[in-house]
Amino acid sequence: MNNKEKAIEQAIANNICKYLELKNKKRADLALYLDTTIQSISRFCLAQSTPSATQMVKICEFLDISLNDLFGIDDNKTLSDDEVKFIEALRDNPESFEYIKRMLNIK
């Protein structure tokens, strides 16, 4: 297993524990929801094993989070003030928007 895979497994483990705590849920309740043992949940939280894809979806349902949350992916990338101004200017000027699309070969 390479470092990237280990980092993903650790992120999943950390986020299961984090969201269990944030949502005031117990490992035993998650185990019951997944139809597995508390020991399996503990192994997930310690990054000793990784939930299957089906289990990940169910974990997200149980914790009311997205898969991005489970993986620790920030899907709310923040734009700088200049980027926001640029986008607003493009929206206000359709001709410039079309010109830039052509320049960037965006259909």
C-alpha cells in the first residue's frame, strides 16, 4: 500500500470518528445500522480496516454526511475577491464571456 492509499484510509478513519462525535452517535449504533460488530467499527476508526463501498454509503446515510465529508474532500473551494470580481464582470458582459470561452476552447 502506498502513502496516498494510507492517507485516504486514515482520512476515512478520522472522519468516521469525527462525525460520530459531532452527531452524538455511538459506535454500537453504527454497528447495528451496518449489521456488523462494534469491533469492525473500531477497526474502521483505527484505520486497521476500511469499510466497503456499500458500507461507506451506509455510514454516510447514518451520519447524514456526504462521501466527500467521509473522505475529507473540501468541496467548498473558496474564490479570492479578484476571482469573484472577474466572474461577476464576465456575467455582466456576455461578449467578453464568449470571447474567453473561445480562447480557452470551452464549448
